[in-house]
Amino acid sequence: MYVTEYHHHTNHSFDSKADMEAVCKEAISKGIDEICFTEHYSVNPNLPTYGHIDFDRYFNQIKSCQEKFKGELTIKAGIELCEPHLMKEDYHDVLHNKELDFILGSVHNIEEVKLRTFMSDKENEAAYRRYFEEVYSLVSSADIDVLAHLDLMKRYAMEAKGNYSFTDLQDILQAILQKAIERGIGIEINTSGLSNVKVGEAFPTMEVLKLYKNLGGEILTIGSDSHRADTVGSHLDDALEMAKQAGFDDVYTFVNRKPLAVKIEE
């Protein structure tokens, strides 16, 4: 089985101190065949992800690790964009000449307010619905390859407000997934929720994953969303099992932003 890790952060992200070379060594020791680094980035100066990454340094380290671990680990250059449906021209100006293999898009802020703060004065359904409406706006117009941690709001809401009702929010969830499929955008199984005792499940839920499959969705990546070397690849086996249970035969890797299917079981 070819094992892929398509969501990992290093010290090129504002919230990680992980060394890229150390991550690669740990990935090899865990039997991971391919990793894509997906560093946080924003063009909005009012967000914490703004201004941290030095692209020359990032790409130089990618190339260095590719050379050092050639034959042991396939290494791809990716990025995770915060709210890429906003300030789209600014994103294009910065990224159009960057040699990226993969672009994740995510909603971490609404109206420049962090999700934890934004949801604080709202009831359960209102908080989740407003978040999913923002995700719909993202997937409707952003230049991305895969939608990251689709139901991320539960990371912040689970303890205070509980999980969301799939039935109550199926309309907006289906709209998100249909729009993603229409635009050739994939989704990911992000296992960071399985490592968080307050969440206890992946992003997204199995119900959302099955809905995506039933609607005709095909492009699916898996990743731990790890910010440390020692947790690279966490719960990837659970993600693969989820994918199989939802009816997927393949997960995807990317080269120059082109999706390539990889059989889950060979």
C-alpha cells in the first residue's frame, strides 16, 4: 500500500516549530511513501498567518529534502491558504509563479475574526451554518485543489456547543460538496480531530464523506494536519479505513496541481 500524508506543517508555518528534515526522517520511519508540506499562508495583514513564510527559504528546504531523501520519500510542495476566496487578486499576484504541487483552502476566520471568537455569542446551528456558508463562498470561487477540514468549526464548538446536526445542515453541506465537484475541487480526510479528545472524530464526519461519494465526488486526500515531527502520519490508517467504508477505491496525490489517483489497496 502506498501511504500518503497530504497535510503537514513545519516551522514555515506561524504555529509550528517542526523541522522539515526531522519530519521527513520520522515519515520514513513510519512507512510513509509520500508527504506534502502545506504551510499556512495569508495575504491579509490582519491575520496571524500573514508575513511568516519566506518562500525562497521554503522552496530551498523542499529541494534539499527531496535530494537528501530521494528514493526513500516523495516530497511535494504545498500550501494552505486562509480564506482564499477573499483578496483573490492578491493571492494570484503572489502565487502565480510559485512551483506548488498542491493548494489547500480553509476557513479559519470569518470577517477577520477567529472561529472560536466568532461563534461565542451564537447558538449551535447558527454558528455552524454561518461557518458552512463561508466555506460555500470559498469553494465557489477560490483557486484551490482541495478543501481542508471541511467541518473545522467543531474543533472549537464541540466542548461549548456540541457537534452539528448533519440532518439540519445537510442542505448547505450538499451545496458545498456539489460546488466542489462542479469545480474539480477535492476534499480531505483530516485526522487531527481523532488526536483531539475534545473532538474525537475526523474532519469531516463519515456522513459528509458518504454524501460526497454519493454525489459523485472522487478527489480525496488524507492528512494528519500535524504541526510536529513526532505526530506525522497520525491516524492515516483510520483515514484509509474511513475512505474504504465510504466507498472510495483511491486517494489522490498531486503533481504541479494535477490530481493523480492512488489505489488504497494494491
